[in-house]
Amino acid sequence: MLVLSNLNLTRMFKKLLWSFLLMGISPLTFAQSTIEINPDKDNSIYSESSNSNGLGKLYSGQTCTDNSRRALLHFDIAGLIPGGVTVTDVTLTLNVDNSGVDASAEDYSIHAVTQDWGEGASSGTGTGAAAIAPDATWLDAMFGTEPWVTAGGDFNPVASATTVLTAVEGDYDWTGATMVSDVQSWLDDPSSNFGWILIGDEGSTCTARRFGSKDDGVAPILSITFTCGAPTAVCQNVNLYLGADGTATLDPEDLDGGSLLGCDGATTFESSIIDFNCDDIFTGDVGPSMVISAVYDGPLPGGFPKGVEVYVINDIEDLSIYGLGSANNGGGTDGEEFTFPAVSATAGQHIYVASVEVEFENWFGFAPDYTGVAMSINGDDAIELFMDGAVIDVFGDIDVDGTSEPWEYLDGWAYRISDSGPDGATFDIGNWTFSGINALDGESDNATAADPIPAGTYSKIPVGAIEVTLTVTNSEALSSTCTAGVTVLDSLAPVLACIGSGTFILDETGSLALEVADIDDGTTDGCGIDVLSLSTTEFSCADVGEQEVTLYATDIYGNIDSCTTTITIDGSETITIDGIATDPSCFGEEDGTIDITVSGGTPDYSFDWDNDGTGDFDDTEDLADLAGGAYEVTVEDANGCQSTALFELTEPEEIVITATVTNESCPGAMDGSIVIEEVTGGTAPYDIPADLTELMAGTYPVTVTDDNGCEVTADYEVGLDVTIDLTVSVDGFTLTAAETGATYQWVACPDYTPIDGATDQAYTATEVGSYAVIIAIDGGCSDTTDCIEVGFDNITEKAPLEWSIYPNPTYGVLNVQTNNVADNASIAVIDLRGQVVYKDFVVNTTKTIDLSHVETGVYFVQLTTGNTLMTKKVTISH
């Protein structure tokens, strides 16, 4: 990308081309050309009033009431004709459309105006209209703000041209060598162009004329003939900034500092060098970057303006290292009397330091940059320029009064020759040009002075700049050259590239040394990287987690930039945690253990297990009595480094027994079964009991043990497919079975001896005794009720003694539980045939009976206490 500074270009040929297009005129193609232009402003002023006529017609001459009229005309010469041409002929044509009653043959002259004037929106007839600022009037160049020095306008008393006007209406021309001179000077110095004033015969009344204006009637026409000359190349120094790739291409036109093009707009610019790269950057010491370029002693009252112009050769970051001092009347140095402020200055800048501001601005038309009493210099005083307190340039001899010396500038100026200096502490008069003394006497400002101070014209190729020749060529193939300085600069910082993220692991000592290459992801610079550095390179356990790291890059010309990334510092490898985990032995057991071994880091260690809360670091190193699950431990060493390990304890799966149960078909059939189909969970192989068969209805436990000794017991219920209601009601000596529609056989207890003929649902006992009934239903199923006592006045089935037997069914061991112990209590077990297979006394509330020796089947358990007999049925299964 090309970036230029100090551009102050004048593209007059572009304005001319645009004006031609507006007027329907083709761009010039010949060495000699003529253009016709209309005024850009015109006005009339009236001696008897403050009226004006900005938008009306023009009037000049003497009225019948002996009042004067004068017309003002201005043409934008420099805006329509390129610089560098030679004006050869000028003709002004005005159209008269009305004349006074006594008009005959009178002289009408045009004079060059010496002060700017205005045109407002006023519009009137012969007497004009009330002035509207900035209208010109008889007393004011600009109504209300700028008076004429002389009433009626300020102008050169010598006429530029005179024409005799008759009483005939029509076009009249003014021409002559002075008009050519006027237009040429206005073209060369546009600031001096204030136009002409038209003055008629003011000695005779009733001779005034009315003319067309640019706004009303036939507009005035200024015809200018000129010849093309060779262009005058004017260069300016530029700064050229390299792009990201370290190269830049110069546009030759950027070196143009306001060249006078000579004729038309078909101008080309060529430079001797256009391509630049990093090798063109100057890296040496530029030395002093300021030089005295002018001293002046003005002619205004008090000898103002007084001061100096200094020129900035190279960019100055801090202007306060420079200062000025005046050596008055040969009295030697007074040291640094004026110090510039701490601001920056740009190469090519002209800086003005004056003694006072007002008269400086009156003379130059712009304010000085700084003022100071040290610049109250006369034409015989020398000037010193200081840098860091040492003299780096001087004008004049500080030990010599300058009066009558060749370098005296009383009421005049001295200006340094471009590209010369600074001269150190020794004055070199050969580097200066002089106006001579009293050259400015009688002048009111620099713009109109016959020998003006050439302010702002000094230039010098910056130190370290590359000299480039600019060739300016116009359409006539006429060329001119000048030399400019191109200072090649690299102001682009490196293009930074940081990694997006990254994890870096502390070593076993808890340390990490980060390197640039760890963060840099391809930083580049067009001219080369000088230094790459990191904001932080050393990390420890205290930095574990996310950290921001900044990468700084400085190129070889001092441009700096940075990028920041977030990295993760991992301390997990600083401390090594090894461990042995022992799983729980069985499902649901809590006998697992974790034994860890810690190495690395710096002892002593502290431990924090997550099974009792975290963050306390008050746990033991190892854990025991653990159920299955995940256990995480954080170990912290004496330096605060931490490491974490996760241990997983897996308990065996629960042992599940899958079995098929077959119910007992009939009470006492003993054909029920429990067949184990499958065992899952735990650890195979399993210790599985044999299938249970020939079972009566009841609950049977099944126990399986796996290879680890884990045991599980499942209870299976063998049901009864057919049930018989064994309820018997007693009414005196009559017993009635609840089951209906069955076959009945009543028996006498305890031997279960059948009673002949007792086969009905009800039986009436003939004597006191104990009785039961065998009930058979369709399908062949039968069952026997408990023995029931009848005929005993004091015996009841619901005696106060309460008792129970368990388990039922039993595999051989039977427990008898009573609520108390009665005297002479006995227990007997009787089979279905009435045979007593066991009998003993009951002396405790719990009695355990071993029946493992009896056969599988249904038995009756009888409890006898005194006059009470109670019976329960039990099933024995082996």
C-alpha cells in the first residue's frame, strides 16, 4: 500500500480541462491557443450612496446629477489557464446597451484593482440597490467589513487600456500590452488578481453608460491568447511506506509538488525509480533534522514582522530538543533563548517563529507557528539553531554586527538555497540569497511586495532518502525535470500468529520453561523479524490451569505487535500415582480396598479422596471397606503441585437363581418339585443343589454358592393345586366337616382308627374322646383334619397355651415354640399310620426336634399338657 505525505499539488490543467468542457471548448491541441471567459464576479458602485448592484447590469461614467458610477470586473485567470504559458494578447469586450443623453465620444479606461472586493445579491437599476454583504460600495471593498483605502476603489492610477466610446450602442473592446502584463502576472501569481475597474469620463455630466453583466444583458468577454511553454517541474519529497510483503510501488505523480505544466492537460509524469523494497530503508543516523531556511526584517511599523523560518528535514518525534537564539549586534551568543514545545514535526514542514503574531499575519496572511521575544531581530543580527544544547546551524556571524555586511537584511530578507545546510556553527554565506537592504520599504504585505520573501520555498532531500528524478512532459513533448527525495519506511508491524490453544505439562519437579516456538504459529514480516518474545516463560505448580500468554514480535525497524492466547498448564505428570485396587468379593459387600503409591514431586504428600467431600486434604493414603464404584484421589506435594488419579472398583453381579416350581397336586401327594434352570451373576462355576422333588406344599429355601464363596438363598413356594377345607365345627358331641360333597371317614385319635359306619359329613361321638375325619374329593385327593376333642368339660381347642412349629415343611429339624412351660408337658410326632416316631417332654419354651431319621411325608405333632391335647400337621421333606 502506498502512503504519501507532504503533498501540496496544484492540478491546474485539470481545472482548465473541466472549464473547457463546461464551455463546450475542446482541450487545446496547438502551441498557441485562445480562450474566451466570462467574469466570475462583477459589480457597480455609486458615489452618492452605499448602494451596489451585484446581480444587476454594470454602470460607469457620470450621471446628469453629477454622480459617478464605476464598474468592477474579475476573471478567474489561474483557474482556467495552466501555469507556464506566455500570454500574447488580451482583449476585453463589453456590450453597451444604454448611454447618457449627452454621450458622444468619451474615454473609458480600465485599471488594475489592488484590493479584493465583493459581489453580493443586490440587484438594481441606474441607482443600484441596498448593498448586501459582501457587496462592494463606493466606500467599502466588502460591505461592512473591508473599506477601500481610497473612496471609489483602490487601483493602479495608470490605466491598463483606454477605449473611446461613442453614443452608438454595441460591443467595445479594450486591449493592449499593459492588459497582457496584468493577465500574465495574475496567471503567475493568482493571489494578486483583483480584476479591473472601469472608469468613464467623470468630468462631463450625462455621459454615463450601461453595460451587460454576467447576470443581466450581454456578458463581458475576456479573450486571452497564449502560447505553450515547456513545463516547469516542481518536486516534493515523499514518504513511501512498504506493504506487508516488504515492497511498494511509487506513483510518479505523487512526486509532483505543483509543477507548471506549460499548456494543456495532456501531461505525463515519469520517475527514475518506481519500485522499492526493504533494502531501500535507511538505518543510519540522520543527524540534525532542522535547518534555518529564512530570516526576515519587515517594513511594517516597528520593523515588523521579525523572525525566522526553519525547515524540518526528517520527521522529528520530539521538537523540544531544538531551540533558537539571537546574537544581537555582534555581541556573541546568548545561548538558546527559545525552545520548541514537546510536539512532533513532519519532514518538509516549514515552521515560523516571529517576535509578534499580529504584524506577522498582516504581512504573510497566516499566523506564525510560535512567537518569542528572542526573535526581535534587526537586519544586522545573527541567528543560532540549537539541538540538544549544541549549535547545529547559524545565519550570520554571531561576533560581528551585520550592518554593511554582505549578509545584512535590514528591511529585507535572506533565504537559504534549497538542499544546502545545516552548516554547523560556521556561517556559509554561499548557501544564501539576499533581497538586499530596504528591499521591502514601502510594501504592505508579502503578496504584493515587488521582491517578496520566498517563504515556504526551501526544500531539502531528507537524509537517507533516495533521490528520484521526476520528468514532466506536456502534450507538446516539452519536458522538465526535478529531483525529489523518497524516504522508504516500514511502519507495518509484523503479522502475528499465535496458536489457538495448547496444553503444556509440568515436569516431575513442577517446572515448565515455555519457548517462543511453543506459541508462535507462523508470525511474518515483510522486512524480517528481529525479536520474538513471550510475556511469561517460566511456570510452576502455582500456574496449573488456564494462563494467558502474549507473544511479542519486533521487526528489524522497531515495529511491534502482539497476540495473546490461552494455554493450559497441566501438573498431572509432576506427581505419579500408582495403585492396586481390590474389588468387593461379592455383590453388595463392602470389602474392597485401594492401596496407592506416590512418586515425583516433593514430599510430604497430602491426600484428598472424593468419597468424603473434597478440598480438605485430610484423608488417609489408602482406603478399605469399599463398595463398588469410582474413587478419585488428589495428591498434593509440599510445593502445592497436585495430581489426580481415578480408581474403579467393580463388584460382582448379583447371583440370580432361575427355577421352575411344580405345585403338589393333592394334599399329601408329595409330588411338588423345584427344578433349578439357570444361575447368573457372581463368578462361575457355581455350587448348585440338586433339584428338589417329592415335595409337599410349602416354602423351600434354595442356596447357591459361586466360585468366590458368595452365597445367595432364594425361597420358593410350592403350592397346592387342590385344596380341601379341613374346618370342623363342634356342637356337643356332634362334629361337622365344612367341606361338602366329599367322601368322609371319621377316625379315633390318636391312632386314627377308622370308626365303622362313620362316613357322613357329620359324626356324633358316643363317648368322650379325640376324633378326626379323612375327607376325599373327586379326583382322588384326600386330607385329614386335626384331632378334635369332644366331651371334655374343661378342654378347649383354644386353651391358654399358645404354640407354633417351624419351619414347615422342614428338611429334618423342627422347632416347637410355646408361650410358657406347663407342668408334665410332652410332645409327640405321629405318622399317618398312627405310629409314634418321636416323643419327649417339653421343659423350655423352645424345643428343637431332630426328625432327619424319619421318612418324607406328613406327620402330626401333638402337644399334651395335663388335661389339654393340641395337634398340628407338619411336612417332612429330605
